[in-house]
Amino acid sequence: MTSLRPSLILHGRPYVIPVLLLLVWEITAHSGLVDSKFVPSLEAVARRGWAEIGDGDLGSDLLASLRRDMTGFVVGATLGLSFGLLMGFSALARRLFGPLLLVHRQIALFAWIPLLSAWFGGGEDGKLAFIAMAAFQPTLMNTWRGVANIPPSYRELAAVLTFNRLDFIRTIALPGAMPEIFVGLRSALIYAWIATIGSELLLDISPGLGGRMNEGQQLFEMDLLVFYLFVLGFVGVLLSLFALRLESHLIRWKAR
């Protein structure tokens, strides 16, 4: 029993601050110090959430956001992986594109929205372009770093075995760079989700979680806004846990 208490305390620490914040929120909502139109009670948020689930709005909007997120992620990660391999293996590509990529990294992600919306519009194409850009950068940089960090002894072994470039990439380079690549993909997955919600909030209103939040903001329905904030956080946590689990499997694979 005594050994169980320290364990419960240790595992419960991360939840202390969120629980306290929810408690303060609930006290504030019921105290009358703040208009309930601005700070809805948790019961009101729960009722609105149940209505969203019952009407099917949550499921359809969540599916639209996840479809948009995965499409942009796949496009951006594929381009990032391909370009990262090119930068890792080609000195000419590094000389030509290295300075440009350095400048690109210094520009905040959301600063690209005006340019992308001018090029692709504020509809689905503009959203997907923004999400793909969010996934592109971390995948590219980590793939490039993974190839650059391949030990010289591996390259010497490939030369001794008279591997051609394709054999070297398939047999040595990709397996050696895989841990870094997966770190980049994990970051890209998180950035793509952030960009998905950002594009839905800032570009044209369309089906999705961000579009539903825009409706709540325009109609001044705070319970709807707060409910979808909880949904965004929950989905983001699930994506992060999925990415971490994937990375842990990779680390165990590398240890073997």
C-alpha cells in the first residue's frame, strides 16, 4: 500500500495543473463574476458536445480535418524525403539549395499563408499547400541530417563491395538514416495537424474542426468554441502518442 502511494503521486503529477485549471474555470463560470456568455460552464460545454456528437457534426468535421491533414502530410513528407535524400547525396544540390533552405527555415510557418492563398486560393488547394509545406521542412532537414551522419566506414564498405549508387542508398544509406527520418516524420505529423487547423481558421470556411470553430466565433457560441478546443487538444495528443510509439518501435529496431 505504501509503495502504491508514491507511484500514484508520481503518475498523477502531470494532471495536477490541467485539473486545477478546469476547477478554476468551473468556479469562475458559476461565481457570476464573469458573464457565462464568455466563460461557459463545463456542463454547458458537455451538453453542447453531446449535441454535436448526436447530430453527427463532430464526426463529419473531424473526418474532413483528418482527411485534409493526412493528404497534406503525405504530399509534404514525400517531397521532404525525396529532397532530403537529394541534399544528402549531392554536393551540387547542397551548394545550390542550402542557402535558400536556411532562409526558408527562418520564416515563420504562418507567414506563408498570404502568399500561398494568392497562388492557390483560399479553398482546398490553398489549405493542402499550407499543410504540405508544414510537413515538408522537418522531413527534409532530418532526412538530410540522417544521410549526412552515416559513418564514413559504411561508405568505405560500400566502395569495397563495389556498390553502385542505388545499391548504396537502398542497402546502407536508408537503413542508416531511418532513425533521423522517423524523427522528422514525427515532427511533420505534429506540424501538419497544427497547419490543418490554422488553414481552416484563417482561409476560406469549409467543413472541418476549424471551420466549425469559425462558425462558433461568428455566432458567439462560446460553448461550441470551448468544446472544439478540447477536441483539438485530444486529437493532437493522440497524434503525438502515435508518433512517439512509432519512434520507440524504431529505436528498439535499431538496438537489435
